[in-house]
Amino acid sequence: DAGVTQSPTHLIKTRGQQVTLRCSPKSGHDTVSWYQQALGQGPQFIFQYYEEEERQRGNFPDRFSGHQFPNYSSELNVNALLLGDSALYLCASSFRDSGANVLTFGAGSRLTVL
Amino acid sequence: AQSVTQPDIHITVSEGASLELRCNYSYGATPYLFWYVQSPGQGLQLLLKYFSGDTLVQGIKGFEAEFKRSQSSFNLRKPSVHWSDAAEYFCAVGTNAGNNRKLIWGLGTSLAVNP
């Protein structure tokens, strides 16, 4: 049973570019959350998708957007990249009706902005 | 506002010694509490969680944690540390209130284990 898979694992972009990160949730999970983890920090909640809609959003600008597909997979898009966007981006999946939000995390996508 | 504090940024213990990692939270209602571990280059793995009931919870890899409402704490313990336990440990608080299902995280505690 595959867990949460993310791609790419590493990528390098320059300021002003756009990036798309992808996530496939764990089998049986229907909810995807995205977190940003800067070096030496704890994860910061970006947003959560359920039934192909953004259900909740953290304190991130509109440059961060996402999408969830009918098969529950998800994408995170970041436009007009800034140096400060360099971080590990973590995708987590869960089953919404399980009650409390027990998350299963992927290994992350390491984004470096030059 | 919800918040999580992990007072210890870095801890070093000897292999075989006991371990306690501290976590304090601020939340108005009954929280859901979690401990996750992150090894270098890896994602976050759930060690244990507290939702309700017995305040002493057992997790994987021999870890346990105790919820103390009066102290707003959820400290992680292990009686005998192994070298493979060296990693970053994160405490998090979550809620199932309405549509608010995000987790609030501490800054983490980095654990080093001396042979």
C-alpha cells in the first residue's frame, strides 16, 4: 500500500518563475493538505483540499494556489517565486470522516529559489 | 490563538539514557495532540496522538507521552534511547472544530544521540 507520494523531490528555480508540485494521497484518503517547512522551522499550513475545493487556508498570499483532482491527487502552484519561498513543501493526506486530523505525510519536495 | 511551544531547540543524550522532550500548547478547547518525527531528508512520521481518554498514550518505537491538562503539556518520553532515534521531533495541536482541521506545529527539537 503506497503512502503519500510527492514529485519532484528536488527542484531549483529562479526568482519570478512559477512552480508546480504534485501529490498523490495514500490509498483510501480523500483530503490533501499542503505545508511549507522552512529550514529550521516547523511546518506552516498552506491550505487543505477536499472534494476538489479549497476548504481552509493558512496565512499565505494568493501566489500560492492549488487544485485537487477527482482521483484525490493534488497540485500546489506557486507563482512569481521569491527567495523566501525556498523550503520543503510537504503534502499530507487524511480521511475526512475519520474525525481528528491524523495526517500521513509524503517525503516532501525541496524547492530552492535562486 | 492556538500555539505550540517546544522549549528545547536541541538535546543531546547518550545511547541507553532516558529522554523527555517538552511540549506546551495554548488552545481554548480540548485539543488533539500529536508527536511527529522527521529524519533527515524524510517526511514526518506520526509517533503518537492523544484525542481523549487515558492521558498516557503509547506510540511506536517505544515512545510514550502524557497529556497534562493543568499544565497544558504533552511531553514525549522514552526510557532508553537508541542511536537511530536521532532526528527532529515536532509536537502539534489540531482541532476538529467545524471545518478547522489544520495542525499548528512547534518549532521542533533536534535530538542527537551519543554512542
